[in-house]
Amino acid sequence: MRAEMNTRSMDQIVLTRTGDRPDLLQLRRAVQPEARRGQVVVRVEAAGVSFAEVQLLRGLHPFPPRMPAVPGYDLVGRITAVGPRVDHWKPGDRVAAMPRTGAWQEYVAVPASGLARVPEDIPAATAVALVCNGVTAWQMLHRRARVRPGGTVLVQGAGGGVGSLLTAMAVRHGIRVIGTSSPAKHDALRAMGAEPVDYRGDDVAAAVRELAPDGVDAVFDHLGGRSLDTGWSLLAPGGTLVSFDSSVEGYEPGQWFRPHLPAMRRVMGWKLRRMLGRTGDRRATMYYVRPGDAYREDLEAMFKLVRTGELRPEIAGTYPLVKAADAVTELMNRRTVGKLVLLP
């Protein structure tokens, strides 16, 4: 069915300008979107809160939208209308999507081509924890690094939304996990089966080498910059470093792409050295989650693990849409373990 013209209103969170203050995120009333060609309209059940929104708020997102903008990278919800040229989807279907922006509102129009199906028996907050973070963790571990059972990995930020899932998946796969975090999260990491290291310690590399003197088989790094140098130095021969984000700490608002350049330069340099046979068979790669057949396949695999109890995503907290600024504040304070979720 086609979406019909309507003037029904909805709530959304809007960012009109960048800065370093979560209170810049404002609640606003808007007209519900319509499903245009190739699109569906989804009634949002849950939307994720991630550092992509912190980057957007601070004007440090590598691909910023025009202002005013509705943040929100990922969502789970139910289709209410479909536009022309949409096959295989109908109103009532429960779906996941990664619009990258726009999820922090009650209704959102998204391309049908990027949708994935969500089982009815998976709670919305649990499901949305897997939509971006879960697939990121799964694909980095199983498709990029391909670490085998018995291996050892270093997870930077093991208490975060991606890090906590990556830790859980690796432990389930029989992989030893050394995870960095603040000391306040160490008990939670131990409960996941990881060996914690204080990321604020004087010498993180020395602490990791003490635990893994022969090096690690993979490093998963969301910090970028000098942290990548540390990770590279800790790799065993044949190991893989996966860079999947860059910290924006210390950068001024508006320097949108600058925080991400050091990671790109480093990874490209290591790729060139590998081509010349000068890395001891170590390799470096950058990861960015994308929709597609592999994405849907991996998300479905994780839903099956949730059903059997083999995977339990950590939900750090849930907030109503009107409290989006509070959720972002909590994330920026780095006190949480797992995924923060908005429930419109």
C-alpha cells in the first residue's frame, strides 16, 4: 500500500547547531513522514545511542548531515506504510534499519533496500543493541580478523556498546579476551570472561605484554591515533589490527574529519608495508558496518543466539525520547557498560 498524505504530528529530537552540550538536543513536534519511492515508514520501537551522536553533537562526525538534523544511527520498529517500487515488505513487518541519522523520532522513512527482519520475540532494546553494534562486533571478529578458538585478542573499550558484545562473542567462541576500560568497569569485564586492563594506566602496552608475552592475534581499536601504534606493537606474527572508529577527545567542534585522518594514514601505511613484505605477516584494516546480504545473515545469526541464551547484549539503560540529552550525557561520562537505548 502507498503512504497517504497526512498531517499527523510526531515527536523528534533535533540538533540545530553543534557544540559540546547535550542540551543542544531539543524535542520538537514535526509532521510524520511519507513513504516515497523505494521507502517504507517505520514506527520506531527503539533507537540506539552511540558515539556517532556524540561526534555529530561536537561537529566531529566524518559525514555530517545538514543542520537542523535528527540524530540516531540505528533503530528497530514496525512498518506502517510502504512506497512505490517496494517488494517483499508490508505494513506490520518488524524490521531493523541503519539510517545513520534520523532514528531519534517516532516515525522515520528509510530505504527498503537496507532493511533486515526482526523476530517478534526479541525485545526491542535487545534487538537494537545488535543492529549496528552487534553486527560490527560479529563481522570484525568472524569476517575480518577470523580469530580461531584458543587465540587471544585485545579489545579497546571492552565495556562499550561494541566492545561488550565483541567480548561476549569472543569468549563464547573460546577466545581469550584482554579488555581495556576504566577500573570502575573491571568487575563487569571479569563477569564477561575478560581480563581487564586500565586504559588510563601509565603503560597499557606493558600491562598487555605481561598478560600475553607472545603477542595477541587481533586488536580491535575504536580510539585511533597513537592507540593504533600501541595495538600494532602488540600483534603476534600473522595478527590483525582492526580500526573501527576514532576518538574525538581533544578536538575542537567543527573539525569534522580531522580526528579520523590519523587512523587512515596509519592503516594505509601498514597496508603498503605489508605489500612490501615488511610487517611480519601482520595486517591492518579499517571496518565500517554496511547493510547488505552479509549484514542480514549475521544479524539473523545473532538473533538465534539471543533466543538460545548464548548471547545477552548488555543494556546500559533505556530512556524515553524526551530524555535523549540525558542518555548522551551518560554516554559522554563513560560510566556505562553496554548499549544505551531510546524508547520513543
